[in-house]
Amino acid sequence: MTRDEITIADLRTVPHFAADVVDRVWRAWWKPRGFPLKHIANLVRDNLGAGPLPSAIVAHRGPTFMGTASVIASDMEERPHLTPWVAAVWVDQAFRRQGIGGTIVGHAARAAFAAGADTVYLCAVPTKRPFYQRLGWSLHEQDAGDHGLDVFTLKAT
């Protein structure tokens, strides 16, 4: 899909952006917790497989990476029975507040529905609650897990 010259694509069709996805996801969530870059590189490589999950969505304008979101089986060790999840939502600072985050989250959720899910989950820090609720996600749980996250659901329509 293209919107104002922004392309939203499955990472499988633009694998040259895998290094950008690895970099942003690692720096945002994993590096601060001491995980090696190679660990995230292996997870992102799994997004290039033939199966529907895991998968990653990438927003870009030509060769410029703008953002990403993934669809994975589980994003909270404390909630292994909930699946699948939209996770690792990231938009580069220069492209925030332009609707890109909402667009890639929507594409990721639709990918999960296309894979057969009737409910998709997402977790975020409580300050992101208004953003996800504006996108149509319902608050499922507050203060979940070790990090006190909000858990949201989105139902297939």
C-alpha cells in the first residue's frame, strides 16, 4: 500500500530493510536490557520465513526506512495463552505524528487476522493507551507483567 509516497510492505518483500528493523528494535527494547544485537537479528530473520508468523511490516519512502511493527506468537512471557501479538512498533523520530504508526499497526493486525486469528493482542506502556484506543484497540488489562504494561485486544470484523 502506498499513501503519500509511503509504502507499507511485508519485510519479506523488502528484506534489505531487515538491518534497519534489527537496529531500531534492538536499540529501543533489547540493548538497554543487555541483549546482544545478534539475538534480535536472529528473531528478525525468522520474519523472512514462509509461514504467516512471525512477520514484520515496514514503512518506507523509497530507500528511507520509516518504521516497523511485527506479528509474533507471544509478547509477554506472563501471558503465554494469549496469541498472536502485534509487537515492536517503532517509527523513526523524524516520521512520528504523521499517521505511520497507526498505519503499520493496522497492517500488522490485518496480517494476524489473515493468518486465522480472531483476536490480536498488543502491550504498551500506559502512556500509549490513548494512541491505541484511538486506533480501535480495547484495553484488556492494566499493570500486566513485570513491566506494568497495558494489554490491548483487537477483534476481527
